[in-house]
Amino acid sequence: MAGKVTPVEEDPPPQWTTFDGIDWSKRPDPETDTHIQVVLQFKHWEITKQEGKENLTWSGVLELYWTDARLDGCPRSHSLPEDIWRPRMTGSVGFSLGDAEKGTKLPTFNDSRKEKTPDGGRISNGKLQLKANFELGGGGLNLSNHLKRFRAFPYDSTRVDVMVQFYTGDHETGVDLRFDRPNVKTRLKDGACQHIDWLATRHCDDFALKAVGYALGSNHVNVWGNPAGSRPCLMLSLHIARTPAFYEQKGILPLYAVLVFGLLCYYALEPTDLPSRISIMAALFLTVFAIQWIAIERLPRLPFSTILDTVAQCAIGGLMMMLVGACVEIRQ
């Protein structure tokens, strides 16, 4: 008995014949929006400390994938036209997209048809890709300008938001951004679609990257003559928090220990032994300031007190109260 034969799905006939006679600067199909798959490659982030400032650098690759049916059947050995349409983009202030933002970077072929050329070369199925290298330009971002967060030091955190706007020229929209690129088979456990390709670490010195937010939207205000809501946008957000363990172990807990030790000495020594009480309190008093030197080089000069300063002030206040109590007690 013959088994059931399943028909093999074949590629549709190729459309490409020649580069001539086609306005490649136009979108593949002007009648419908061009569907663009977005993948974010997170490569590197780092916070460096120089002269009391915390400087954030961040780099990666923004990968864009779309289909240009006019290239379906084109041998991949051919070079793409210099004026071929690709999505134009611009980053928010300080967020550079390099040659892709300047419009000088050409897309490349991304996939192939099953059949080959007579000489065995690959044939495009019209799928293209553009990889835009991005970075926080100008040497990075000075996080020390976010002064208010230092009130919570060493439990402070901050958020860095950037935006990439897409356009096609001549006030035309025509771009449909989506996070729906199918994931590779080895990563299906992470989800059916590929959103972020993570290559970076989670921690850097005192800081940890708590979360990365990303979303698709549109411009919320008029931009260069384009009304609000007319430009598709990609929003990215970094949530960075300081890891307080170092400062807890080297600063906060020792300060509380100094206060407890002073209290024990206060009650252990006889009230008549005032010189011993004063010498111990003086040593502990100086110890409080010595402990603060651990963190002083890691902070900018602030016009307000932090949590660490408040703990130190409490320790000093407690020692002063015990010293005053000892002096009053000896006079009675």
C-alpha cells in the first residue's frame, strides 16, 4: 500500500530580472506599510569613575529586517543599488547610530531561495537586513548630573531613556515596526520571537543593570514639521541601581558597631572613671570620620546629606550624648 505523499512547498517564481528601470529609492510597495522586524543586540555597558563623576557608556547593534520583493531572484553576488530604499532613523540627543543615521550604510542580503545559480551561487528571496551600530556618543553620559538620586546613597538608582525615530522621507510614514522576528531553534525556550540578543554583563563595579525596557510607539510632539504620532519610534530604557553591599559592610554596619561599642563601654566603666570614658569616646569619634573616607572618593561633592551621612550623624550624636551623660554623671 502506497503511503501518503506530502507535497513539498516551493518558493514562488522570482520577480527580479534586472536593476534597470526601477526607482530603488521608493519603498518596495508604496501602497502598503513596509513591515520591519526589530532585534536589539545589547553588547556592552560600563560605568567608570573619574574625578568624582560616574560616566555611563553603552553600545550595541540595532538590527532591522524587511523584505523587498523587487530583489526576489537576484543573485547574491550582485551589489545592491546605492540608492536602494532602507528605513531612515535618527537617535535622541547623545544617542548615535553612526553611518545608519547618516544614511550612508547600505543593507545586505539576509536569506536565500532553495535554488542556485548555474555556477552554484545563492539567490536572494528578497529579504534584507540593516545593522546599525549605536552608542551613547560624546564619551558617554555623566550620571553624576542626576543629583537627586544621591540622597539615597548607597541605595540610589537611576534610569536612562533614549529614543530612535524612523522615517521614510517626504513626510511619509509607511514603516511598520514589530518585535516578531522568529527565534532560532536553539533559543525557542526563551520565546517564539527574538527581541534582545544579550552579550553584556549584568554588573559593573558598584552598579547592576536591574532592567532593560523597550517598546514601540510614535513621536509625542511635532518634529520637524511632522505631526505628533506620525513617526514610528523605538524607545529604550536602562534601569541602573547601585549594589549597596560594599558600603553596608564597609560603612553602615561599622558605624552602627561603633555606636553599640560606645554604649557598652559607657555602661561597663564606672562613672567615676571619667578619663577612660572620654578617651574611648574620643577614639570612637575619630573612627566615625575614618570610616567615611571609604566612600568619600566615590561620591561627587553634594549640597545635601545622603543616607550614609545620616547614619554617621546618628553615630556622632549618640557618642556625644554618652559623653555629655558621663560628664553630668560625674558632677552629681
